[in-house]
Amino acid sequence: MTFVDKNFPILLAALLLLWFCARGRYWTRLGLLLVASFYFYGYQHGWWLAVMLGYCVVDWGTGLWLERTRHRRAVLALGVSFNLTVLCFWKYTPLLLSTLTALVGWPSADFDAALADGWIIPMGVSFYTFMGIAYMVDVYRGVTPVERNFWRYSLFTSFFPHLVAGPILRASEFLHHLRPESLPLRPTLSWEAGFLIARGFFKKMVLADTIAAAIDPFFANVSDVSTAGVWALPYVWLYALQIYFDFSGYTDIARGLGLCFGFRWPENFNWPYLATSIQDFWRRWHMTLSRFLRDYLYIPLGGNRHGPWRAALALMVTMLLGGLWHGASWTFMLWGGIHGLLLVVNRLWGMTALHARLAALGGAPGAIWTGMRIALSFHAVCFAWCFFRLTNLKDSFTCLEKWIYFDADKWWVGGAADGTLWLLLGIYALATAAAVYLTRGARLAEVSAQFAARSLVRGALWGNTAALLFMAWALSPVGHNSPFIYFAF
Amino acid sequence: MRLPCVRSLADMNESVPQPAWQRCGTFVFGLALGLVVTLAFGEFFVRLRMPEDLLPYLGAASPLTGIYKPDPALRTDYRSFAEFRAMNPELFDQFGSLDATPRTWVVLGPSFARALGVAMQAQMPDHRIYPYIRDMSGAGKDRFHQWVAQARLLLAQGLRPERIFVVLIPQEVSRYSELPLDWVGVSAGGAMTLGYRRPAGPIGALLDVSRMGLLAWTRSTLRKPPYAKRTKYITENVPDEVTSDFRRMFGVLGETSRQYRVPVTLVLLPDHRQILHPSNFALQRTLVPLAQAAGLDVFDFAPSVLAQPDKSVLYQPDSHYTEQGDALLLSELRAHLARSTPPP
């Protein structure tokens, strides 16, 4: 099931009601969440549940074993290897076989095609794999205590709001809150939760899907004669916005749903396209993945501890694997490699004297320099998105070529030239800017707390939330309700 | 930190403690304010950029253009053959003028008709088959009344086929339980328009003035007639209103058949649910006598399919027929034609 499934609101309403009725009974509440999560996950393919439960058993068991054994390193390696092997099997078997076919002619291309057609990757497997690895490593490091109850651990992995596309949570952020003394007693239907859900649906169903409807034909035919001479850059800008609205919309809904049940989870996005460098971008984009890659891959690979060259190597390896994690295509790896390279360049640039002088600029020159850094970072990210969006290398390069070579009369044509789409984005940007100005950039939780006792503003906020939710449904483009992009990963 | 809007709005509002009823009233007022202001942005946007799926519901005011003219019986008819022909240029160009005289069969209907037509082309090279004539201009897919209009148009244009086949599937019948024939209309520009259930009172008035409200209404199941809810499976229960629509359309088809002395066979296909799961055949029991009474030849494929030992091999996963299914359909249809006496 997904959040945009027509049966999802029924599941959610029933669960909230039952959860409300079950207040005070710890195991009933835990069981309810677990059953709902299993139902949510097994809704499309029942066997996905078996895969996920297999992960739960191994990761939970590894945690217990780590506590008792003297060979902690070996046990951890075993647990992590299991997670990665199963993940690689599901995600990379078709890619591996098709690469083998291309290199040595075995197996046959027909076999590869048939396999790829029927190959179904369990939804969200990458996300719960990472959560499991993070848990085992944290137990190994002594950062988190071992969870002794299997069902509690299973809920940590399988809780439906974060199950499919994150945020990637640590034990301290969620598992510990499932204990009897911390598990919330009743649903907390706060404005903050409602607003997050409404905003998430609006971002996904209106903004991302409307952009998708406008740009998908271009990317589908990027090497085709029908797009010859068309300027690709506006399409790439729009794709950058689409993936942001799509993924941050999902995260908003996940965090909002978590809040409904009393769980506050970390943010995953912090104005990523306002980043002033690639390094800054990765501090703002998919923050829980960046954090995971840093703590469980980059630092174990040596991090900054062994000089700049070793750090650069660790960075490249981390980003290449991070890219490959996104999907079974070499272009994803290339996407990660580009980011790795940009990060290395970024780091080297940070060591120069010119960088220090420019960073010290104040006033108007400083503002101009900051604006240039934002524009440059955004376009570097857009450059890499070409390899992410188009999983055929030739198409990616054609798209990049069309950044520079285009016909003068086709610089602003097709879906990207749809004025009303830009108007929609403009209205959203203005509304967001107004909200940031009025709240002085305060976090939603602070806004919510300050307005709690003020009935007029509280009413207006709830009204705005209800309207946003209604508009998410009413304004979504029919026929373009695609699944969340990150569901594929 | 105190937020500026807290100072400006809330302090003004609640510097003095308010009683509960007043707080409640203020909350409701705020709620309405938040709703209206946000929805106003949505309404502004919808008016600026009308979603395509809203346009057919705007009635005569719809900016859509098309190739239709109003018709008292079928609600829509084609304005001219030239415009209709332009939608299927390859097909009509392939056969040249309509009055050429090899043995001609015309197959009208949904995607099942295409498969049947293709099977006919393969197995009957002595026939000229018009296998699949599409009307791409309507709101959504072709519907049964359009196929009736197409038959009438082709005959009026001089085509004299040996026989016309109109394929009807249960899903097609069920579409009339969601959009009755009388709700179909034609815009000023000649496009097909669709009606919706308009509630009385303030909601109806709101739908008249708010495009976003109308959009939401027409995207929901609320737009459908009340009897749509009762019809979970059209194969088991055909509402009287739908029966009445088909009586009308069969009547036009029968009259056309008699007028031009061209026999019409209604090919009634069961859906795969009827065949693969225990089900009843109320739809067939209702429609077969109705079509026969209108003077149409009816071929009901259901008994032939039910008689097959392994029915599942006849269906693809998407519920269309497999090659084997299409071959069976054609052979049974030909056997039916051989048995049936030509209409007077």
C-alpha cells in the first residue's frame, strides 16, 4: 500500500480510532501498530512481509548475539553481510546478469529481459536494510542498548510511515520510544501533524505530479527527433524541483503520520537548493541518508583521519556506493561518482586562499558571491540529476548536450514553457516565503506551540491545513498520479 | 522568541481572557478565514489553468471543440463524414471509396472489437474488414452510442457492408450506470460534454460558481447518479435506467439496419469475472431480448466460453482474450452466422 492508495485513509482512521480506544494497554497498542504495518506492507505482495520479517529476525538476533559473544566483530560482519547480500540480490541481480550478458554473452538477452520483466524488488528494502545495519553497528559500538523484545524491534523496522522511503531512523530516534514508559498513550492530532501531512500531499500530488506531467514527455524522448533543438535546462530545473517536492512531500507525510502517533522524527530536507556548496547540499538533502553514509561508511573508511587523499578516496567510495544504493543502473553510480568528485573539488577549493578571501566578503559583494555560490551549486546538482533521471547513458549525455546546443526558436518550448506551471510554483514559493517571514523561520513545532492557545490563529492554521489537503486532491493532475520516486529505491 | 504574527493577530484577539463559547467562535471564524483564503488561491489557479478533465463538465460553456452535433436520440451525432474520416485516415485510405463492392464487414466497438477484426482479417482474406474505427475526439473513450452513430454515419455515406458487428462488453454497459445517456451533450464548439449529479441547495449553487468545487465534485463518485452505487457488478444487476438507455440505442441501431437493409449483429461478450468466478448472467438476460426486440441479430458468446473445459487459457492477465480466445470467438461467431437466418 502507499499513502496515495484510496484505502490508506481508511486504514489510518481505523488505526487511530483503535489506538485511541486502546490507551493504557501497552501490548495492545504495540500490536495494533504492528498489525497495521504488516497489513500496509503486505497489501500488494504478501511475500514482501516474509523478506522484511527475515531481516527483523536476523538483525534482532545479531543484536542479542553481539551482547553475549566475545567475537563481536565477526558477528557484526555476519549480520551486516546478511543485510547487504539480501539487498544486493534483490536490487542488483538483473543488472549483474545484463552486464554479464554484455561482457561474456551469458546468459541470453531473452533470459535477462524475461527476468527483468518479472523481477519485483520488495518496496523499501534499501531503507529497512540501512536501519537494520545502523542498529547493529550502534549496538556493537555500545551507542544503543540491545532490544530484547522481538516485536518491539519488528515495529521499529516495519512501522508504516517510515517503512517505504524513510527517514532512516536510529534506535535512539524511534526504538527507544517504543518502550512502555515512552510509548505515547493516545494519538496526538496536533496542527503540526496535520499540516505536515497536508503539505506533503500537496507537494506530491499537485506540485511534483504537475511538473511530472509537463516534463516526462521530454525525458522520454530526449534522444528523439521530437525534442531536437529544444533547450534542456528548464526541464532539468523542473526535474530538480519535481524530485524535491516528491521526496520531501513523502517525508512530510511520514513525519506527520509519526507525529499523529506521538513520534517526532528528524527532518530530511532543509532548503537543499539554497545550499552554497555541494558539501552544504548534502547537509540539507536526504539528511538521514547523508548521516547514515557519513557515520556507517565514510568514517569507518577512515574519514578525515588519514590525510586529504585518503579522505578524498573515502568520499569517492562513499558516494559511489551511495549512488549505487539508489538503483540498479550504472548511471546511478555515475551520479554518486559525480557528487563524490564535486565534494572532493569542493573540499580542495575550501583549502585555497581565494576561497578564504571570498568567504570574508561582506555587504553587497558578499551577498552577490553567496548568490553565485547558490546558483553554481544548484546547477552542479542539476548536472548530476541528468544521470539520475535518465538511466541510459547516451540519453544523459544528449540531455547535457542540449544544455548548450539548442535552436534559438526552441529555447523555451513544450511542457517547460507552460506559464501556469511556473505560476503555480511562483504562488507556492511566495506563500512559503510569506510563511517564513511571518514566523521568522521558526520550526513548525515552535509555531505550533506558540499558537496553541490563540484560537483565531489556531483556527486559521487548521483552516489552511484543511484547504491544503482538499486542494492536494482537487488539483492533482488526472492520469499523472505516479508513485513516489523514492519508492523505487 | 515570539513570532510577529502572534503579536499582530493573537494579542489583539486575546489580550483579555475570553469565555469558552467566545474562544470556540473565534476558532471557527479563524477556521473559515483560513479555508477561504487558501481556497481562493486554488480557485484562482484553476480558473487560470482549467484541468483537462474539468472541461467536459462545463456544458455549453466548455471551450472544447469537436466534431459533434446534438442528436435527439443518441445525444451526439457526427457533424460530417469528412471530419470523422480524418480521425481514421489510414483505415479509410486503405479501402478507397466506401462504395467499392467486395464483401465487407464492419466491426465497431472497444479493444475487443479490434482483436476480433484482426482475427477476421487473418482468416477471411476474401472479405474487406473495417476492423477498428476509432473516435479519438470524445471526452474519454468511445462509448456505445458513438458506435451506433458511426454505423449510421457509414451507411448514410453509402457504405453497404454485408454485415455490421457491434461488440458490447459488460464494462461498456456499466459506464451508462455512471453516466446516463441523457447526461451526454454537445458544447458550442462541437465537443462532447458530460453531465453530473447536481445536488440541490447550497452545494449545487457552489458548484455553479466555483470551478475548483466542480472539479472536486466531478472527480469524486458524488458526480454519479444514485443508482451507480447499487450496481457493484453490472453483470448481476442492470438498473432500469441503464436498460432504458440501451433500449433507446438498440432501437436506433435496429432502425438504421432496417432503413439501409444491412444486418447488424450485436456481439455480446461476457467479462472474465463472469466466466472464471461463480456469477450470474443478468446482463445477458436483460440485453439479449432487448436487442432482439429492436430487430438486431444477437450473438451471445457466454455459452460458448462456459462450454470450454479450460476457460483460463482464453484470457490474458489484463482480461482481454488470448489468441486462442479470439479464434474461438470468431469460429463461434461464424457458426452463429451460418445458423441464423438473414433479417428481412
